[in-house]
Amino acid sequence: MLIFHVTFAVVAVVAQPACEFGRCLWVSIAKRINYAKNLSKNLKNLDKKASELGTRRDDIDAQIEREKPYKTPTKECEEWKKNVEEIKKNITIIKSEFEVEKKCLRGLCPNIFVRMKLGERVVNMICKVEELLKKSKFENGFLTNSPPLKVEKKLVQDSLTASASNTLEKVLDKIRDKTTPKIGIWGMGGIGKTTVMQLLNNTPEITTMFDFVIWVTVSKSWTIRKVQEEVGQRLSMEIKNESNDRVACKLLEKLEGKKYLLLLDDVWEKVDLSVVGFPNAHQESGCKVVLTTRKLEVCRKMETDDEIKVEGLPEKEAWEMFNLKVGNVAESPTIRQQAEEIVKKCGGLPLALMVVGGALRKKTNENFWRQFLSDLKSPAESSIKDIEEEVFKPLKVSYDCLTNIEKNCLLFCGLYPEDYKIEKSKLIGYWRTEGLLLGKLTLAKARVKGDAILEDLIDASLLEKCDGYYANDGVKMHDVVRDLVLAMTSPKGEECIHMVRSGTSTEMMPEDEEWEKATRISFMDNQHLSNLPEFPDCPMLLTLLLQKCSNLKVIPESFFDYMPTLHVLDLSSTGINSLPVSISKLVSLRELLLNSCSNLNVLPVELSELKSLEVLEVTYAQLDHMHLWIFELTNLKRLKIENPRSFDNNFVDSGQVLVPGLISKISQMEEFCVPNFLYDFGVSDKSEDIVASELSNFCSLSSLHIKFLSVSNLQYFLQNSRLWKERKLTEFRFCIDPREMNFYLWRYKKCLTYQGGRAEDHSILPWAIENVLSRSNYFELHGHGELTTLSDLGAGNTCELKCCSVYSCDMLENVVNGNGLDTFRNLEILELNNLRNLKCMLEMEGPPPPVPRVANSFTNLTELRLFNCPMIKHVFSNGFMIQQLSNLAELEIRLCTGLEGMLSEDENVEYEALPKLKAVQLWYLPEFVSFFKGIAMCWKSLDQVVIVGCPKLRKLPLDVNSTSNLKNIGVDRINFWDALEWDNNATKLRFQPLVRALN
């Protein structure tokens, strides 16, 4: 029994682990059996989970795509996406294996072991998918800020033009130049500044030069914060609710040590970049700032190192842009003429060309084009919405930024014809007279203020500077800006009403209603205007401009009856021979201009009733005499009377007597420009004394133009005029010479013409002449019979001299000698005429003087003219002289019968002679043989050569390399080709179209 129990116990002890083992074994077997049994079910579950994972992945990918390029996936997200792809591949493998196994004996005899392994893999895969789904929540987010790109490309909408490419290249040159950290691009609205900036931004070279290219559109409504936010976004920085100073510190830290290019588009006022948070752009840092603006003043305030103006497109490029936009329909023979006129009206403005071209795109009806052109020519009546919205509206933003004074001054410019060169001094005179400049200004102060306003309007790209002859005293208005002004001053506009028929081809007279509502009327330069209405009612009219209406012969007698507020009346260059009596009704008239009225032979006495008149100009008329009633116009501030008949001493009314006190009635005069005043009243000692005495008492005079009959009266004026002593006479033209004045005189403000010789004390010049000469920038000397060298005039008397003309001084032998090399240190123009004993320009013995004195001799001379000087053999008597003429641009020699060459034969030219010479004219020099002994000169600036009557000159010292800019050669006979033999035939052929024969 005991044995039984023991045995049972042993068996029980042994059997317990065996049962546990069996149970574990069964669980494992059952689990594997379930893998096989539930394979299909689990596979469907895996598909479902995988679909959820795929959807989640797609959502994350879409979010990533939306946030590009400013956000990028985190490393955790990238790893997660990698695992998802791996899972996707494994699921594909599992599915393919299941399909293979299912096909085994059509599923009637499945391999239980294969199914168990496959089922286990499916269950494990489900777990992994569930784990990835959990991780897809990304508690810390799956996106982070992207590192900023070097450059963000900009879409350039405008077609690329050669002009834009040229401007871009200019900007790139400045960016490559280390000395120009800040560059300004400026020009009027719609001219293409932003296009140039976009091209610059996209230029591949830029990416190699900078760490970051940052574009900021500033605009008119900018703030420091807006700029900071735009920069922060560009640099992938998060800007929260922090102060501007704090944000600036962050930006500074981000950009410190980086080489950036900052592109500021559409800047309207100064942006303090240090306040925004930019490290200073300077030569050492390599950082650059390029900005675009409509206002040159902004460039100055931003302290740009160079400013590049964007100009309108030239005619050919404008046509190409327009033709491309309209779809080539402009090439149609029936449309071409209208198309060309439309392009011209756009004035090379890309914005206007694009807008107008878009409105006309593929329009083939020629009448549509005609009507469109008609509307363009009449902007005051036009209703082309595209132009109003897309062209005028952007330009008007510039207008809205002006002060009220500047606005009114700009609107006045719309009275001028299209493409007109507007004389600045005349325009400012109109402004002052009409009261646009505000305040009671003297003529001189008005010019200063007006000139400043013009500069502001030019800087704002609403006016443009003229070039050529009018460069210093001319402005012009772009056609599109003028159209905007005309639209604004039309009855439909928002400003004062203008009636403008200037330069127009229409012959239609405006309706009565137009005259009645107008505040300004302009028929300027209208060749069709031959008649005026008899009774125009103009209750609000301030300015009436009729100048250059050459076919206007008669003004109706009652024409001025109803113009009570008229301030400005300009009748210059009309065909009138008299003024109507109704002119006396112009009680408010302040400025009357009658210049170049060549048929005008009388001024009516009714003018004496115009007590408000401040400016009266009558030049180049045919007046019989000067009326004494002019002195009754006691408010006159400017009197200018120049009459060619004065020189015949016919400009005298024998019934008039110049009595003491008469001139004093106009003592408020500021500008007295009556050069022949004394001659007009007859030559007498008494009248001369009265004029000198009373003029010296004028206290407001700033400009005086008069011919004194003797040096003694000039001396009296100088000694007794407080204005002269205090140097308040800022403009003067004094003449002791009865002849017509030289052309050059009108280019200078301080002029002296003297015909005579030594003073009574035997000084080379009288004291009065020396005194005026010391302040003059123009001096004309006639008939001095004892002067042998101009050096005797003295450096102290010629220090301000810029132009000197010397005539008929028979004893003059040279211009300067060794003792007077600094006599003409500032001289720009020298003309020597009819000097029968002139032998040389410079007479000097011994070696050249030291360099400091050399620098003062003729180094500023740009024009040299020698006429009728028979004794001079060589223009430059030695090499020292020619070296001083480094700025000479024009050389003209006529009728110097003894002249043999430019330089004496014993001189060797071992230097660059006359490097800036542009024009050479040689007329009737029978002995002239050579320029510089056959040595080829390097005259790269030379563009004109005229040679007439030089039979001994057989060869020119020119070749294709030394005269690359030569445009024109004029010769007097065809066989002068011998003198045009250069180094090779190619050179000769290149110049052949430029050569012309002169008879």
C-alpha cells in the first residue's frame, strides 16, 4: 500500500510538468493552426489597416506639398515615411505569396505549414501597421521650417526687350563693382523698373555671388513691420508678437556674416534698413542693396552710390512689343498707319504699349483702329477704360504724392503741345504771375523756388530733362503723363478746367460753354488758328496762351471785354500788327508777352491803364518809338524791350523828352532789359546823365541790360549804385559799343562788351571796364589799338571769365606770354577775329614753367575759333601749349591765309594731343599743309571734320583706329579723296558713305 502511494506520488510529480508542457505545446500549435485558419480574415484586416496607413501618408504628403518651400518634413517624419514604404512592399509580397498558395491544387489540398507561416507574417504585419498609425500622430509635428533658398525665382510677365537687357547689364556691372554697395533704379511709373529687377533676381550669376537674394515689395503703404514680416518669411523665420526692435535683433543675428543682395521694389520714401534689421551693406561685407523708385529723391535719401534711370523704349522696340501684343494685325496695310501713330502716342512706355496692345489684340476692323486713335488723341474726351484703369491710375499715384503747389505747377505743363521743349524760365514766370508759387516773391526768388519745384517733378518722373541745346533751360512732359493731365483738367476731370488746343490740327473753334468754364486756355503753336471769337465770356480765365499762332493776324476789338481775371497773356510770335483797345479791360493782367511779333508796329496807349502789370516784354517787333507812358506802369518788375529798328536811330519819338524823375517812377523794377534805352531817346549828354543817375538809385534791381554811351556814365553808375557795390546785381550785360552783340553773350549772365582803348591815365583799360571785367564771365573787346597781349588784362580781372571774344585789335601779337599763363584759368571759349598782327597763341622763351602754374593755363578751354588772322603760321607755337588744351572739343579756323599747320615743324609730338577733340573745321586756308607733321593722332572723340579751300592739305592724320566715332567728313572737291587715303582699302570703304562734297 505504501509502495502504491509512493509510486502514485512519483507519477504525479513527473506527470505535472508533462501536462504543462503539453498545454504550452497545444497553445503554440493552436496559435499556428489559427494563423492558417484565419489567414483570409487577417489578410482582409491587413488590407484595411494598410489602407488607413496609406490615407494617412497621403494626407501628410499633401500637407508637406502645401507648405513647400517654407516648411520641410522632420527627420522623424522622413523615417516614418520610409517605414511606410517598406511595409507597403512587404504587404505586396505577402499578397502575391497568398495568391500562389491559393492556386495550389485549386485550394483543395492546402499546405498547412505554408499557410501557418504566411498567417503569422500577416498578423505581425498588422501589428507593425498599427504601430505606424500610432506614430503618425506626431505629437511634436511632422514639419519644420525649410532652410531658405538662395533665390526665389520671379515670374517676368513683360516680354524681354533690348533696352531692359541693357539696363540689366548696367545694374550687373554696378553689382560686380565693389565700390557701389547701393544702387538705385528710377523712372516713371510703367517704364519697366520692376521688370529689370525681376530679370536681375532671376540672373544665374547672382546665385554664385550671394548667400541670399531677398526681394521685398515695399509699396506706398509700407511699414517697418510689414518689411520685417516679408523678410522673415523669406528667411523662414517665425515672427511672433514681438516688438520691431526685437524682430530687428533676430534678423540681424540671422544675417550676420551672410552676404546678401536686398532687392527693394517700389520704394516711395526712405527705408531705414538698420531699423528693419539689416547689417550695413558696404564694400567690406560684400552685401548689396538695389532699389526701384519713381523718385530720384528717394535714391538720394537712401544714399545710393549710383543711380540708373530707366528710359522709354526706342521706336523700333516699342513697335516690336506692340506688334507682338496685338498679334501682328498692325502689319496690315490698312491698319499700319494708325498703328504707328498709336505706338507713338504711347511714348515708349511699356505699360501703355501692353495695355493698348491688349485692347487692340486681333482687332481687324480698320474703323475700330481709327476711332481708338481718335480717342487717344483726345484724352479729355476719351473713355477707354483699360487706359484709365491700368495706365492713368498707376501714374496718378505719383501725382497724388505731390504737394498742392507741385500739383498745380504740373497741371500747368499740360497747356504745352505734345513733345514740346518747355523753356524753364518762361514756365516759372507763368507760375509766379498766376500765383501758383504762393507768397509775394521777387522774380529771382520765384526762379529759385520754381527751379526747385521742377527738380522735384523731374525726380518724381513726371517731367523729364531736355537734351541738346535745351539741356540747361528745358523740360518736357511724357505724352502719357500729358494725357493724364489733360484727362484730369477736362470737364470730366477732378481739377480746374483747361481748354487746350495747342499744336492741334483741328480748325474747329471751341464752343461758348468751353470758354466760359475754362481757367486756362492754350492755343499755343496752333497753325490753324486764324480767327478768334468777338465776345468770348471768360469769367474765370487766368492764363491765355496764343504764342506761335503765326496765322493769327487780327484780334477782334472786343475780344478782351469779358476776361476780368486774366493774369497771363502771351501773344509772342503771332502775326498781329496791333492790339485791340479792349486790352484796357484786362485790369488784373500781370504779364504781357509780345516777343517776336515781327508785324507789330505800335503799342496802344490803352496799355497804360494796366496798373497791375508786372512783366512786359516786347522784342523783335517793328515799333516806331518807345512811349513815355510805359513809365506810368509803376508796378512793373520786368521790362524787356529789344527792337531791331533801334540800330537805325529810328526808334525815337521827337515829341517825347526824357526828364528827371521819369525813370524813378518804375524804381520797383527788378529786371530792366532795354539795351538800346539811351539810343531810343536820342544820344545826348543830358539823357545819358539822367539814366545813369536814376538807375543807380534803383533798390530792387537784380538784372540790368543796357548800353552806356560812354565809359564815364558806366563809371558813375558803378560808383553810385548800392546794388553794384553789394554785389546784388546778379545778372548784367553792360555794353560800351553801339554794334549788335555777339551770339555768345546770351549764354552768360554777366557780360561786358567794350569798344575802345586805354584809360586817360594810360592803364590798359579804364577803371570802370576793369571793375566790371573782374566780375564778368563773358568779355567782348573791340578795336583796342595798343594791346599787344591778352595777358596784360591781368589774371585778377579775368578770374571769372568763361568766354572771351577779341575783334580788330590791330597790335595784338599773342594771346598769352610767359608772364601771364594763368590769365585765363577758367576760360571755356576763345574767339579771335580780324587780328592782323596775331602771330601765335603763346609766346614763351626758355623752358616751360613749373607744374602748378601750368595747371592754370587754358586747361578748361573747350572751343577755339580763329577768323581772319593772316600772320599766324601755327595754331600751337609749341608742344607746351597744346598739352594745356586737354579739354578742347571744337576747333574752327577760317580765312587765316598764312596758317601752315597746327604745330611748328621743329616740334616732336610725344604725347596724346587734343584727346577730347570732337569737331574740326578748316575754311579757306591756302597755305595749310599738315596737322602734326604726318603723325597719326588718336582722336577717338572726333565725330566731324569739315575742310574747305585748303588746296595744299593732301593727307589727314587719321586712321580707322584713331577716329572710331567719326560720323561726317565734309570736303570741297571730289579729288580730295587723296587726303582720305588711310592704311587700307577697308578703312576707305568704311568712311565712304560719310564723305560729302561742299561747294
